[in-house]
Amino acid sequence: MYNELYAAWQREIDDPTLGGLPLDFYAKIAEYLRRIKEEDKVLDKKSVKMNLLEHESANVERMLEELLGARYRKIIKTVTKSQKLPSELLTIEETRMCETFADFAKSYQKFAFNLTQGQITESAKAATKVEANAEVTLPHKRSTIRFLKNIPAIMGADMKSYGPFVAEDVASLPPQNAQILVKQGLAVLVEVS
């Protein structure tokens, strides 16, 4: 599996176009990493095999991070430019995640085109009729938490970077991230009224 990951990583780094991956590529990588970590637990910490395994694990994680970052940028670029989902090049997980983005990209580009033509949709017209001093309430898509411990910067579910945070900091994060931090005992939910 290491060689497959290396080949995919090398291709994504060297080639500016999006490369194809087998549909089950990420499932295989996850299984590979799980086996490395299990073997890591049973080996003598001072053995040569343990040292090699730690280096292999670090290389796999680094290549995987770089591969994912490169693919993410290329997928976003491809979908926004062509308005077409390159499903033949994507894994199962990537295809699922991209479906909503492709729809968003198409809708937004149509909106932008119509706007440059001096046209606006009926729903946009209705939204602009809201009184200037009326308060518009947006759907609540954030959770406010207070940190109990220092934590480094994290990548939010909305793909934005948050932090780093120190104990007693208060922040508004996507609910998925807030829930994980609370569950891990790193933060507590704050009621906002």
C-alpha cells in the first residue's frame, strides 16, 4: 500500500491536473494506517523494526496530508471552472462531498452571470426588500464554547482554520467541531442569549 500511496502522492505533486484514484483508495489507506498503529502497540519501543515502523507511519501521514491538500485544491479548481464533477477521477468519498459543491458552483455562476446581465431572481428581490433597520436572523450554524485547556489551531468542518486557543478563551465554532471538543473534555458549551 505504501507504494500505491507514494505513486498517487508523486503524481498529484508533479502534475497540475487531477489524477485518478481507485474508488476504494482511502479505505485501503485507512486500513493500512490502522495496521501500522496496531503493530506499533505490540513491538518493543527500542527495536529496529519499531523505529522503521515509526518512520513509515510519519512518511505515510505526511504524504497523505499533502495528497489530500493537492487533490482538494485541484477538485475545487476543476469543479469551479468546468461546472462538471470529474467523477471518473474521484474516490467514493470525494464524489459524495463534491456533489453539493458542484451544485453550489453552478448556481453561483448562474447567479453571477444573471447579475452581470442586470437580472436578479425573485428570491433575491424579496430578500432585498427587508427593511434597512430590521434585524435579519440567520440560521444558527455555530456553537459557542469556552476552552478548558490550551489547544493548537484546528481545521473546522467548514474548512476554515480556528485557533490556537488558550484556557478560558471563548469561541464560536461549527457545531461538529464544538461537539468533539466538548466530548474530549477540552471545552464546555456556553449558552448565548
